[in-house]
Amino acid sequence: VPAYRQAGLSRDLNRKKVFISEGIPHYMLDIVSPKTDFNVVKFKKRADKYIKDILKRGKLPIICGGTGFWIQAIVDDITYPEVKPNWELRAKLERESLEKLLEKLKKLDPERAKTVDTKNKIRIIRAIEICKTLGKVPSMNRGPRTKNYDFLQIGVKREKEILHERIKLNVINRFKEGMIAEVEKLHANGLSWKKIMSFGLSYKLIPMYLRGEISSEEELLEKIYLAEKNYAKRQMTWFKRNSHIKWLANYKDIEREVEKFVRSPEK
């Protein structure tokens, strides 16, 4: 969602301005309209351009995330097939339950079914759409290792209790900064509730509150907290499968790994 303009991103954009003022420019924030169909193929193309440009200027690109599927596309240089949206098929699949959609995906593409966010209906439908359009399981083409760079992958270790506290604080701060008003503005500017809800997490739940399906702000905040806590758990499950990630808790250890990587002649 941080790629979208005017999609409840005041907090992300304020943070972006702070980082730029401290001499750390950020990219891939506020780049597309929320009315745009933005996918992993488009994301990777843009990210690759930025990485090449940063390296040409003698700087070190740092990728921070996020959605494991999209990060993997950059790190492993995977090219996914470009498949245009099939709106008729999407409308048909939208009427089916998550359970039925996941069963369909398991039959069409068992490997993708293992990695897809099983709570994200939009992504499951997209995976089915790709298979049906291509008439086969899509091949993920890994690019030749001819690039002039490699990746150091670091995962920040946190105790679950601390992580959950930070998620809750993040939800409270976004609420104070007007996340409900921003969703109202999106809807007033022409985005349907369905489109807003497709962004997931808080964007799925706030329209339910505004339509009276969630009774109070307290209930809304608790539901957002639980949804984001579960999402963090799914993120960790994805990243834990990656044996290349070095899991570190201490800043000094991270600093040492980075210095060693930057100085390595094999990089």
C-alpha cells in the first residue's frame, strides 16, 4: 500500500520527508494512484530502475520490506509473466469463499498455494487468474547472475511481546493521525468500498466501521491490531523459509555484518 498516492499514507509520507531531510532519500512511496492496478511485475520493473540508478551514483541501495513475494522478485531477480486483468473471471471468483478459492489454486498451482497469503482474497484470485489465462502453471524465470551486485539479507529479531506492543502502538498512532478520515476521503474521491477494502488490513476494516458493520472505534482498533498481528506472523513464516537471511537482534552485530559485506571483494 505505501506505493499508492492518497491511500491513507500521511504517516508514511511524513516519515519519507523526515528521512530525506536527514540525507536518506526513499523510493517507491507515493508513486501510483490507488485507482491503478499495481502488481509485482510493475513493482519489480520500477525497483530495478531505481537500484541501477543508485548504484550508478556510487551509493548503496537498501531494500526494506515488507511483502515477501515482492521482495523475493527483486532479490532473486525473478521475472513473472505479465497477465492482463480478466474482470469477468475476477467477478465470478469474487463470489466464492476463501476456502473454495484456495482449493482451486491448490489444484492449479500447488506451489503458489503454499506461499500465497491465505487471508488475502485478491492475491488468491490473481494467482488463479494467471493460471487460467496462461493455461498452465506460470514459470518464474530467474535472471542470469550477470548483475554487478549481490544482496546481504538481514532480518531484525524481536521478542513477540515487543513486536506486538509496537504493532498496537502503530495502530493507535495511525488512528490519532486520522486514518478513518483518510479512508472517508478516498471514498469521497470516487474509490468504491470494494476497491479500498482490496488493499487489506486496516483498509478492509475501516469501511466496515463506516458502514456500521463494526459497532465502535474500540472494536475497530482491536480488529485492526489482530489483523496486523496475524499478518506479521505470516510475514515471519515466509521469511523464516529463506536460509539466506541472517537474523540479528543487536544493532552492533548488524553494523558489523554490513561493514563486512560492503568490504568483501566477492560481493
